[in-house]
Amino acid sequence: MLYFNCDYTEGAHPLILQKLEETNLQQTVGYGEDPYCQQARALIREACAAPEAGVHFLVGGTQANFTVIRAALRPHQGVISPVTGHINCHETGAVEATGHKVLEVPCGPEGKLSPAQVEALCREHFAGSMPPEHMVQPKMVYLSHPTENGALYSKEELTALRRVCDQYGLYLFLDGARMGYALASPQTDVTLPDLARLCHVFYIGGTKCGALFGEAVVITDPDLNRDFRYAIKQNGGMLAKGRLLGLQFLTLFTGGLYQQICQKAVQQAFRIAAACQKAGIETYAPSPTNQQFFIFPDEQLRRLEEKYVFSFWEKVDEGRTAVRICTSWATRDEAVDQLNADLLALAP
Amino acid sequence: MLYFNCDYTEGAHPLILQKLEETNLQQTVGYGEDPYCQQARALIREACAAPEAGVHFLVGGTQANFTVIRAALRPHQGVISPVTGHINCHETGAVEATGHKVLEVPCGPEGKLSPAQVEALCREHFAGSMPPEHMVQPKMVYLSHPTENGALYSKEELTALRRVCDQYGLYLFLDGARMGYALASPQTDVTLPDLARLCHVFYIGGTKCGALFGEAVVITDPDLNRDFRYAIKQNGGMLAKGRLLGLQFLTLFTGGLYQQICQKAVQQAFRIAAACQKAGIETYAPSPTNQQFFIFPDEQLRRLEEKYVFSFWEKVDEGRTAVRICTSWATRDEAVDQLNADLLALAP
Amino acid sequence: MLYFNCDYTEGAHPLILQKLEETNLQQTVGYGEDPYCQQARALIREACAAPEAGVHFLVGGTQANFTVIRAALRPHQGVISPVTGHINCHETGAVEATGHKVLEVPCGPEGKLSPAQVEALCREHFAGSMPPEHMVQPKMVYLSHPTENGALYSKEELTALRRVCDQYGLYLFLDGARMGYALASPQTDVTLPDLARLCHVFYIGGTKCGALFGEAVVITDPDLNRDFRYAIKQNGGMLAKGRLLGLQFLTLFTGGLYQQICQKAVQQAFRIAAACQKAGIETYAPSPTNQQFFIFPDEQLRRLEEKYVFSFWEKVDEGRTAVRICTSWATRDEAVDQLNADLLALAP
Amino acid sequence: MLYFNCDYTEGAHPLILQKLEETNLQQTVGYGEDPYCQQARALIREACAAPEAGVHFLVGGTQANFTVIRAALRPHQGVISPVTGHINCHETGAVEATGHKVLEVPCGPEGKLSPAQVEALCREHFAGSMPPEHMVQPKMVYLSHPTENGALYSKEELTALRRVCDQYGLYLFLDGARMGYALASPQTDVTLPDLARLCHVFYIGGTKCGALFGEAVVITDPDLNRDFRYAIKQNGGMLAKGRLLGLQFLTLFTGGLYQQICQKAVQQAFRIAAACQKAGIETYAPSPTNQQFFIFPDEQLRRLEEKYVFSFWEKVDEGRTAVRICTSWATRDEAVDQLNADLLALAP
């Protein structure tokens, strides 16, 4: 079977394993205060043009999400998220488990949040007909970039979101679990320095972008950064051998590796999308990143699934199903070639 | 100004104050273990035909809601609620503050949850395409009776809801903050013994039905009842002078007082509704209880609001607004007469 | 039986019931925004010489404690308490249930916390041998006045505690569940304005000092006061008929009632203490307030407990037991006379 | 500098890196459901002689501790721990952050909990003079083996602890972050099957015993195991590339590697202890595992610390300091030789 269902089916980029091997018997201090973590932090600050930012390495995405949110909010405050946001759907209520309501907002197939939606929700809270203290106070906007559906925010959209956040005193928090594929998309106008400028806090995903595991949380707001290491420890995210995270991000941010391997993955995804289109397969939602969404007649899908694993997305109607086809830094050319051949064979 | 905006603008039924006065200088043990609480418990068990039920007196509704939910659920479990449920809208995220997601389900203007909705949500969780552990596990159904919009469940609906709960191992929890007005409605076929039989836990509201404050939580499920007094204490609901609650429910459940005073309130509400209809005022949603919902042209409303306080419900369109008109055990005949005269004067 | 076990065995001072009666059928807005709450707030601010303080009425002490602590602390912060502090022993872990560790510090029989203890704990945290983020950060000092054992802090002690708090950025929070008996003690040099000046937040107990229930939380720190109403609502402490709290504190703070009734209670306690001493009964710990602690031979105690209820405090040794004897605003002269006669009869 | 301060200064045993390398480009499903995790589970169940046990791989120790505790306890329940327990001291209040009080019990320099202490605490709670619901209900015993101070429980002690747990309905939870060094100690009579039989849940540490990271939680109580994967996900412990954990434990439990490498470490520790004794350095507390505790005159320590890193333990008196000297699977013979030479040179 060939897996195209997600971007975490393999281990890590070989250079990362090599780095772990080279340094394996060195002795360093623990908990992320070793020289490798320091170097990785410096490289990330530089890539973000944010020399003062706090950079913290956490093990995984759910952990990064709830640790940031819990550290940022007072108990009566909540976080605005599109209804399809990862924190709202697929983290077993981890945010609620820290005591905070996810204030969900409807969204279209792209999975994006609009500045107008945030504005409306805040206006209703702070200037509505009810005394506000009977409702959860909005204090943070959560979005992912790319979204769960592979879409990207434009610089203009992010700028407008930040403007609304400033107007109502909200934090802007961007989940970048698939950040590499956003930065590497030919259709983006958003850079890491843009994100560092526009967000109070965001993270650069490692797990899905070439690392064994790990997310680099970048905090540009000094208040949020204060005491953040306590939050990491309390929430179980402080790795004893913290250098494992430092070494991985050091490797990814040396010589442009992060950008290169994600760019390749996006190209692979585009090749598959082109084959689908040629084969007359209907697009579910267009995506400029490594996730592609198509609608297959169930009979065709059954046959493809004898050789390939996709990710079920939605039952579109009686006889058709939307699936996600996903590439990664590890997707081999031959795998794409084979898939494409089988897709083209579906053409009527 | 005459207040018709809610059912907690006055103090308590005079017999309750009289009871407090009579017993004021008696010495009793604290924390709800005094003889008055014991007597009130016995009367409530009898009224519920539930001789084994746990009966616990809490101070308020939000407290009763989150205390029950927190005590019942394990951390990864959530509670299904209609989107307009009080716990979902107007309790400042108190349930989430105890760590649990409110699994909101859309609902119509009546504010009711249907068995089919609960079934669909559970089926998707336990037998959907995703491994369930990435999502919050549904474990409880929360509904209010009357609903936020004054509607009532039928015995058939509650029976069907309980059937789905049994199928998926969910608790059925009924918020009865306005219970008295439900039991006293001429349009209900649901009795206290029905509720005790169909719900795992519910409460009988005092605050809005004649008491100074207080809600009587009735727990028919022995597992839920175990250690519930720890939960009350931990969540700040254990009144030192617990007898104040016992005395109030003792009074309300003696000689049918609870039923009588709520029946009167429903009749008053029906008188107002009749006047509205006669005056040609549009109904927003029909209600068989003490809350009535009407749509007024804004100009009419402005004039009425010089003399009356209503509760804003919704802006229906550019020039019209829906309001709630609410009676209570304390609503005086003369107040209704005056309001009705002013309503009838609006007739074209 | 005559109860001397605690100060909440009766209802409320008759003037309070009278006030409830007089106002019973008036209509007011809910949730503590009515005119009676406003008047009570004004009187309390005046009594505290703190014109800018936030004053909030909560139903009970446990609720007041965890609501204040939860609202004040970030998740990684804890509250320093003497090991015998009410929050550490007798609130079913309500503070921990909001996510915060109680940093307990040993204390003597008086139940007091010393500035040196707080200083040592903070120095170890912030300047110890461990990186601080592996431990809970101290952020608040909790103390009660009178303490659980009836002792009082002097103005000098409170001033020194505040100085340490300022040095380490801690909040000073004083639990005044029995505040009235502290203020009314002939042995105190601490006034309400002193407390308002020295504490960031404290509360004036009603439940144990003449009210049916209720605690008035006074917040002098503007940061702590911001959004505190959300905290009250979220934690189940916002009474729908909030005026019930306002009316009680309005009564207590009119014409010096609070001071008078507590003074009487302290005098009664002193009369009992004098009788004990005359009878040669050993003092467990001296107390300048309404709680008195004595050590009885078990055989004597058994006989007294045929007529009186005391509060068990500690098994001192094989044959002797320490008990608390407690008076209140409601203790009748005749009850004290009778007890004293029986105590004196014990004299060898 | 040579690090003897802890057992997590290097990466992983070379066979683990080799295994990661070999499997790196294989595609597997995520979240711990891959074949490597399944194989590792089978090996661990076999090693524990517990064919029905749940085995779950978590990333770190703090995470394992609070995830287990949160999943096991109802909100009003707490966990008994020696005062020096890791959960009580060095996890930033992670357990309290999940809402549960750590019921600390004093302990001697060995850091052990006695059955009598547990019995006394439970008896006081369930059969004391106070109604129990005002206090946190004990429901779990937490201990570590080896303890924080390197001591070991005997089979008899663990059997007695389990007996008390059964008597009061408590769970017995054993933190085995350094499990390997316990099992490999020449002075233990406790085996993995013993632990599986005596504990309801325990974990086998990887991070400090040869892995890059990871702890294998073994749950023998079926109630505790139910829905545990939800708990892992909600608490941020479910690694997307879960196989990384499976591969490591698979390697450690193949061919007795875990036992071998930990045995070597204990021998190294004993060699150092022997040198200390020969040099006349005072023992702080004897330890049968890889941690050794000695008291040095400060002047000697200063000189040693020019070449070696130890772990500060306690200031014993004005001029002397206790330190921990720690070996691990990675400690090289030459490093021990060099240290020993320097230690012996201290001999008078």
C-alpha cells in the first residue's frame, strides 16, 4: 500500500537522523537549555526577523495549542476558532480541558475565519444587549495556516484580522502545524517575518514537515512570553532531552532545508492535482498546499483504495465521497508517478 | 416601572419568609443535615415517587448545572446541549471551566433537542470514520424543561431521548430552573414522577418559582449520587446554614404551594398572550408556560417601554423586535390588567 | 441541647429578616446591580476608607476563596497558606479544583503565617538551586483573620507580610469569614481601613457574623478587580436575586450593627473563658475572639456533652481532648449563664 | 566537563538510533497503532506476565503522571504522595493543574511511603471526627520506584501498600521513570511481574534508561484502562508518529537490552560509591541504584566541580553539601575511572 492519507507516515528527513547520530554521545544540559536549542532559536529568530521573540520547542501540535491558549487566557476568556479548527474538532477537547470555551464560528470549505466574523462576535459580546459577564469573553483568535483544508490566508487577510484583534484586545494565535507547506506554496504572499509581525504567537510545525516530532512556538508578545517555560513544564511539554528538539530545528533551518523539502512536497501535490483534473475528477476545494481534496465516485474510490490509502473527508452524496490526498517531504517521485498513472486510467 | 422581563424580580413567597422568621432562632446543625432539609427531602422524594433518590439543595442554577456535569463526567467526556442551552450561552463557560466541552446541537425557535439529533451525534462519534479518541466523547444530554424559550417536551419525546441515552450509555440531565411553570402548564403531560423515572438527574427550580433562591437536585442514578456531597462542597454550593434551603423547599412542597403559585403565573401569562393576540401582535414562538414571546414594531415597543420592562430577545428585522414577556408567582393581577389595557390600545 | 460548636447554628439577625420582609415585593434588577447592593457597596467602601475599591457580594466562604484565587492566578502560580488554612483543609480541594496548588507552610497553634516564612519560600523559589519553572510559582499569600484558631494578626505583622508580598510580587488575600469578631476584639489594633490599605483583596464575612449568608469581597487592586464579575458568574456565585446580599450587608453596615453584635459575641466568649479558668480547665490556645479552645478530661467532656454541643478539635493525649467553644451574635445570655454554671461545677 | 548530575545528558542507546534509521522511510499509520507499537506492547505484556494489561506509550514522565492521575480520579479525589514525590515537587503543579490535590505525607531521607502512613490518612478521612465531604477524598497512592532518592521498596512493602489500598478502595500507582535501575539492582526482590500484580498502573521509564524519550504505561486495572487513549490525546501525549515510541521500547525489550544497560549503570554507580567510601567521604543516604548521595566539604566540592557536574541536593551545614552523583546506561568506564581517581586523591 502507498500512503497518501497524511504527512506523518514516515520518520524524519535523513539529515535529521544524521545529526542525532553525530551528537548522540555528547553530554548536554536538559530541558531545552543546551547549545543546540540556543542555536536553533537564533536561526528561527533570524528567519522571522524577530530578534526579541521567545522561541520554545514543544513535542506536538495539540500540546502546543493548549499550552499557548491556557497560558494566554484568564479563566473567563475563550478563543475564537473556525468550526473546523483543529482545536475544536480533533483534540479531544484539550482546550476545554484547560477550562476555556472554544467560541466556534461557521466557515466555508476553505476553513478560514474572516475579520468580519471576529468583529461581529466581539461587538455582540462587548456591546450587545446582554451584560457581558454572563458570556465567555473573547480574548484570542485561533486560526491555522494552512487551514485544515489546505487553504492559505493572504497578507491582507491576516493584516485585517490583526486589526480587529487590536481593536478588541484579542491575541492572534496561528497554528502552523503545516507551516512549511504554506511558506513553500507558489500562491502565498505571506512570509515568516510577516507572521512574526502580525501574530502575537504562532508555531512552526516540525512533525508534519520533516522532523521526527516537534513544534517551534514563536512568541512575539512579551507578556505572553513571560513565564512560558512554567507553562511548558506544567503541561507536560518540557522534554528532558530538550536538545532532540533543538537539533531537529537546527537542521531544518540550516541551508534552507525546511523550505526545500516542503516545496518539493507541494510540487508533488500539484502533480497529483493536475492528473486528477486531466482525469476529470471533481475538485472538492482548491488548495495551494500539500493537501488536495477531490470527489470520487465510490466505485472508483474502492478500486484505488486497493493500492492507496487516502483520508476520508466527507460523504458528498449517495454515490460520491470527498477524500484528502496528501504529500509530504517524504513522498517519492515513483509513488506519485504510479498514483498518477492509475488516476489517468480512470478518465472516461 | 413594571417589570415583566423575568421571574426573579421580587423576593420570595410570603409563606417562605414567614417560615424563616418562625425558625430563625432555632439552633440546627449545618451543611444541609438539619431536620428541615430532611423533611424537605422526604416531601420531594414523595412528590417524585422516587423513594431512593438523592435530593440535594444547591443555591443557584449555574452552580447546579456545572456541579452535576462535573461530578458525572470523566475528563474526556462532554455534554450534548441545544445551541441555545443555558449552559452553552449564559453561564460564562462554567461547564468548560470544569474541563468539559459542551457539544452543541442546532435547534429551532422552541429550543428543543430531538432524539434523532442525539442519535446522529453519537453514531458519528462511536461509529464514524475517525478513531473516536480524537474527539470528545458524548456522555450526557442536557436539556431544560421548559426550554429557554418556554417550550415543553412531551412524555413521548422524553421517553425517546432516554431510549437513545440508554443505547449509547449517556446520562439524561434535565435543568428545571423553571420546573414549576412546566408542571403547572395546562399543556403538559409530564409529571414529576415521569421526570424521576426518565432522567438520571434533574432539578426542581426554586429561585424562579417562589423561593428566595435554591434548586433541588434530584439524582435517581445511584452512581451519580455517590459522593455528590463532596462535589457540592468543592464547587462552593454547600451552604453553611443549609436549613435555609430546606425550609424553602419544605414550604413550597407543603400543601401544593409550588403547583398553585406557578399555575397562577401561567394563567397570568396566558392572559397577556390573549391580549397580544387580540391586539394583533405577532407571536414569535408559542409557549405553554410563563414566558411569552412577541414581535413588536419598534415604535410601539419604545412607547411600552416607558412603563414596562421586557426582555430583549432578538432583532427580527429592521423595524421589529422580539421580546420576552414573563410572569411569575409574584405577578399581581393589577399589573397584568394595566399591561393588557396598554396592549389592547395598540390594536389598529 | 445548647450549641456552642460554631457560629452558624441560627438564622440571621432579626433586623435582616425585617429588611427582607419590608422589601419583599419590590421589583429590582438582578445579579447584584440593584439599588440595595449599590447602597451596601457605598457603606462598605466608606467603612474601609477605600472609595475606589471593588465590592462584590458572594454567597459563601469557600466560593469566595476559590473565586478570588482562580481569578488572580495564572495557571502555573500557587497560593501560600498556613497548613491549617481553611483552603488547605476544609474546602474539599476547591482551590486545587481550579488548578492551583496550595503551598502549605507549617504553623503553630495560633494558625498564623509569618513574614519570614513567606520570605524563605519565595527566596527558595526565585533564587534557589533549581530552575524555578519546575516548581509552582508563589503568587499569593492567603491568611485568615481571625485564623482558624481564633488568633489575630497585629497591624505590624500585616504590614510586614505586605512588605514581603511587594518584594516578591505576591498578592495578599485575607479571608475574613469571621471578620466581625476580629474587628470587635478588645485586643486588636487592626481596622477595616488598615485591611483595605494592606491587602490586595479580602472579604468581610456575613454568614458567621449575623447574616443568613453572604461574604463581601473587597478588592483594592484594580487589576484583580477587572472582569471580576465574570469570575463570580463562572464560578456559580452570582445570585439571581442579588439584592438579598445587598440588603443584608446594608443592614449590617447601618448604625454599626455589625460591630455591635460581634462585640457582644466576643464578650460572651470571654465570659465562658473566664469560667473555664476559674474552674481550672486548661487553655489549649488563647484567643481574643469568639472562639475559645480548652482541654477537658474526657470524663468531664462526656458529661458536658449531654447538654452542650462543642466542636472537637484534637485528641491531646490518652485521656484529654481539646474542644472549641464558640459564641456568635445569636448566643443568648441565659445559655452562657447555664454553661458557666456547669463549668464552675467542674472545679475541684 | 564530565556530567554525573543526572541520567539524561546523552541521546539514546545506539541500537535505538539504528532501529530508527532502518525503519525511517517505511510508512505506517500514526498515533501508536502501528505494528512496532503492537510488537513492543506484546513484549512488555510478556515481560510483565500480564497478558491482558493495557500498554500505552507516552512521551515523558510528567505527562505520564498527570495523565494517569487525571484519568483515574473523580474531581473530589486526591492522590497520596510522599512529600518528596516528583509530582509534589518538580512538576510545576501539573497534578493540581488537572484539579487534584496531592495529599502529601512526610517521609524520611529514603523518600518512601509506608503502609501505616497511608492507613492513618485514610482512617482519618473515612472515620475521623469531621464529615469527610469537607476534605479531599484519598483515592490513589503515588510512589516512585526507585524513589527520588534512589531507594527501593521491597516486595513485602509493596504487598502491604497494596493491601491498604484494597482496604480503602485506592489505586496503587507506581512511577517507574528510573525503573530499569530498580530492576537491575542487586538489592531488589521486586520483578516486573510483581509490579504488574501489585499495582493498578505503573510505568517503565525510557527517557532515563536508554531511550531518546518515552515511558511505557502499564495498566492492569480494566476500569482504568477504559478510554485511556482519549486521556492520552486530550493531555497532549499522543505522538503523531507514535511508532517512534514503539520502536524504542521494542529495541529495549529485545534480547534483554533494558536490563543489561541499566545493570551496567548500577555497577558504575557502585564503583563510584566504593571510591567515595575509600576516600572517607560521608554517605548522605545509601542507595542500591544508579543515584548515589554523598556529603562533601564545600572546599573539596569546589575543586571537583572544576571538572565534574554533580547535582546539588542539600546544604547539610555551614561547610558541607550533599550532592547526587548519577550514572546512566551511557556512562563510560573511562569517565568513572577518572572521577574515582580524583575522589581517591581527596583521601586524607
